[in-house]
Amino acid sequence: MTEQQRLVQQLRLDYIHQHPDVSALRLWPVDAPIESFTLVTLSQSPWNLASLLPMLEAHDYRPLHRYALPERGLLACLLGGLGDGPRIIIVELQTTRLSRAPRDALLSLVKQGHPSALPLPGACRPWPMPDWSLYERLHAAHPLAAWLSVMGPRVHHVTLDCQHLGRPLSQLDNAVRQQGLALGDDDDLPLPMSAMVDHRFYPTCSRRLAFAHGDEHRVQLGGLLLLEKQASAGQERTADVMLPPHSRCEIL
């Protein structure tokens, strides 16, 4: 197994573990090709993008495009591996874009984390579980801040290309909804989508998590994205045109 295959396997298994309702759909083969993994992290070392890149490069992934989305307080990087394997999109929450109180609360939690607890993204949450009150405050400030507080740097959603699944988006959309996943809206996605792709995002079923004081609450932990590339996108790979071209930048 190559280093790239090892990383992809870990990301896939972690996603399946966190989202069993997606693996139970049975609407496509279990080994259907994943177009991309979208991981969410934050701008604090050693979990920021700059710190993750050497590890990803050691697993044969290289940056292809970088994106800036200041209106969402995010930076993003699209990485490609060898051959036709999945793309990886790293979304980095800029904690400096949060107001002072939620930023300080999130950083206080993150500072309790142990870098050695995160050999690869998705291995575990490296900091303690927040209490419910903190989660609610973070969610009000930025949904991804709350998501990171309970998940750690991890896969938020996977993307499947309808062309590879051999069925049109409209047909798959009906099939997924018949299986019980509700159609989400664009606010549920960390990143906006390009006009060159048609998309459907399905937040996966919420899970009951135990928070710091032992109380349990149901929270939404990510989802599934289906894409269908428009003819105007030409021969480029679907993952390479899924983010808005105007957000692409040269320097991260």
C-alpha cells in the first residue's frame, strides 16, 4: 500500500465511522470512487494548514490551488495526489475573524490539545470536549468553530461525482432522499460552490454526543455532497472546478 493509499484509507474509514448513515445507503458500490475529501481545521499551529502540508506531502499530496474566502473567515487549499485518487480540500478557519469572546474561548480549549494525539487528520479530537454552553456560544459565532470544538481537525464531508456513479444528479437526489437523508442548503456547506457544477448537499443524521459535564445533546457532524459537472467546465476534473474561480489566490 502506498502512502497516498494509506492516507485515503484512514480518511475513508474515519468518515464511515462518523457517518454510518452514508455507508448504509447502498445506492452505489461500497468502493465507489470518492472525488474529494473536505477536511476542516483551524489556523492555530500545529493543526493549521501550514503545519499539515508537510505531512500531506509525505503522503504524496501536493497543493494545486489556494482559495481565500474572507466573507466566511476561511482559507482553503486543494491538493492532488498521484493518479486518479481523491482530491483533498483543507478548509482553515481563521480564528482572527471571530469576535474576541468566542475566539478566546476556542483558543483556550485548543491550547489543551496534544499534538502527538493527531498523527493524521481524523485520528481523534486532540483537545478536551467542550461543555454545551461553550458549544452553543461557538456555534452562534461561527458554525465551523463549534464543529471543530467537538470533532477536531477532520473530514467534514466527502464528495461523489455523479458521472463516476453512472447516474444523473436528479436521479441520485431522489434516491438519497428516499433513503431518509434530507436535502440541505448552501449554508450547511463550509465552502460555496462554483457555477460550473450542480450540487446537492445532505447533512447526515445528527448524533448524540456526551459533553464535558456528562450531558448529552444531538449535533450535526457533516454530510455528503453530490456533484455533476456542467458541460461548460470542459475536461477539467470535477473537484478542480467545484470552488468559485474568483476566490482562487496565489498566496495563502
